[in-house]
Amino acid sequence: MTTVDCPDCNRSIAVHELEAKTVAQSSGFDTRYRCPFCRADVEDVQGRLA
Ligand SMILES: [Zn+2]
């Protein structure tokens, strides 16, 4: 299973457990992800999956 580590609580989060949130930006829409455990923003999810 593909997981990412939360930068805040260091838990492993399965990708499908990430809370996706689409936010409006001046340049369009952007999808942000949050840790389901501590609600911290998880940056660069795509990069962490590599
Ligand atoms: Zn966390």
C-alpha cells in the first residue's frame, strides 16, 4: 500500500485516507491534502509518492 508520512505527527497515512480539499486560487483550483489524524496540511503529496 502506498503511504505518505505526515510531517506533523509522523504517522503513515494511506493515500486514500488523506483528506482532499479543493481550494480556489487566483490561477484556478488547487487540491490540498490533510492528515486525517492531526489535520495538518500535507504538502507535496505527489513528490512524496515518488
Ligand atoms: Zn498528522
